[in-house]
Amino acid sequence: MSVSIKPGYALPAASERRRRLFDVGMSAPGALTTSVLVLFALGIVLFLGFRTNDGPLLGGGFTLSNFTAALSDPLYATVILRSLAIAGFVTLVTIVTAYPVAYYLAFHAGKHRGLLLFVVTLPFWTSYLLRVFAWKVVLAYNGVLNSALLTTGITSEPILAFLNTPAAVVVTLAHAYAAFAILPIYVALENVPRSLIEAAEDLGAHPAAIFRRIILPISMPGVMAAALVVFVPTVGDYVTPALVGGPNSTMIGSMIQAQFGKANDWPFGAALSVIVMLVILVVVLAARFADKHLGSRT
Amino acid sequence: MNAAGSTNGTWLKIYVIAYILFLYLPIAIIPLFSFNNSIQAAFPSERLHARMVPEPPRQ
């Protein structure tokens, strides 16, 4: 007996129902997490941003004054611009320094690749706060770096300029987010077709040309992913500027934290958070637009 | 696969070792710093102690 399946064959109603139930069951945890933990939390922040700070936890009435106050005060614009500049510089430094490591892992590591990946990611098993504090010990007036410079005779007295500077914030954040840059770039480099490189080599292309014309363009999606993963959390970071940054390194995260803490003005802090989220959204969309239209791919 | 050539590969290896040192050295300082008895983040520590090691309970 032969069985023929018609082109428009549909599953029986009971099987179809079971399949839909299975789909709903599989997507429910993710949907629940997204809606409760992300969208609800964002909704609360947005709601708080439009409330007045007159006693109750969720404010007393609706107002636009939080947004107008934040947008009209040049202090917040300065701090947001500084946060964007520091985060942009951290992203640049992190990616430029992480790219060669990812390149080595993808093309040169050979049988040691797994071990090297483990070695590169191992420092990130320690607490973020601990790593930032470690840099405080390194860069302090009597810290490791100054002690080493004094011992070797490079300087005759400790240098004040290491700690409490924007440079200290950049170095610390570049260290903190190194793995988040290495891994996406490594994955992108792993997907570079080796046959393309071999064909270019056979045709006599210089290694620099192979890198510029083949490897770099194909790895750009990984670079963009790494840039986003580093840039977005760095803009709002407040632990690192608080521990190793000085008065010139105050970032918007510290000001938001102050509103929710000492100032006890949650609606104003929420309005600042919403403004920062919108600014980050604009920057990310601009980066995506630039990546798409200004030719990251050849 | 060695698109960059063996000389560049050697330099790359040196760079990767330096980068791994950059990742590990600050963290390696923390266990060392736990022996510091000063209230300041001074290094090297002038006074070392082992206070974090709990004394055995007396019977």
C-alpha cells in the first residue's frame, strides 16, 4: 500500500493543538522574563520619570518638570557628553586591544585554542567590584605602579596623576570588559572562510591586504557586537568612576545613583535614566546606520 | 592557517602574553593585598599579618 501526501496536507486538529501548546510552553519563560523583569521595570522607570517627588514612593502627580529640569541644566548635558566620550574611548581601546587576541585565538592558537580561551575568560570569574578595586591598588599614590617606578628609579617621587583621572576609568573599564570584546570578535573571525584566505594567498595577495580586504570586513559584525556590548553598560557605569575616577570623571550613572540614594529624588533619577536610555538608543541606531550604509563590508 | 606570516605570528604571541598579564596582574595583587595591615592602599605592605586566618576554637 502506498501513502501519498497531498501538498496542502494539514496536521489533525489534536496534533496541531499539541504543537501550539508546545510552542507556547517553550516561549513562555522567555516572554515572562522579558515582560516582567525588563518591560515592567522599564515601565516603572518611565512612569516614575513623569511623577512629582512629594512623599509617596511612586510620586504624587504627573509632571514634565523632571525632564525639563534635566534637559535645561547644562550640568547634566556635560556629564552625559562626558559619559558618552569616556564610554566611546573605552570601547575603542577595548576593541583595538582585544582584536589581536581574538585574531591569535582564531588563526594561530591551534590545539591550544581551548586552553587559551579558558585563560582569557578566567579573570572574569572574579567579582567586577574586586577587579575595579584591584586597579585602585595598582594606581594609588602608594600603589603598585608608583612603587615599581620608584624602585626602578624611573621617577624620584610618586606620581599623583594615575588615580582619580578619566584615564584610570578608561584603563579599568577596558580591563573589566575585555572578555566581552574578545569573544564576539573571535566568533566572527572563526566564521571567516579559510578558502577565501587561501585563494588570496595563492593569487599572491600580501598578508596586510588579506587582512584589510577579507578578514576585517567579514569580522566587522563581531566588532560591532563587541562595541555594543562594551559601550552600552559602560555609559551608565557608576562603580568604576566612584572608585578610580576623580571629579573630572563623574559619569551619569553616579548622578542617577545619587538621585536614588542621597538626594532621595526617585522621579528625577528616573527622568535622567530615561534621557540616558534615549541618548544610548540614538547612538546605537547611528552606529548601525553607519555600519550598514558607510561600508563595513566590501 | 597563518595569514599574517610567521614573524607577525611571533609578535602576536608576545602581544597575547602581554595582554594576558594585563588581565591577570591586577587580580593577582588582591590575594597579596589581603595580608596588608595598613588602612591605606599602600604597596608593598609595611606590615604583614595573617588575621584573616581564623584561630582554631579553644576547647
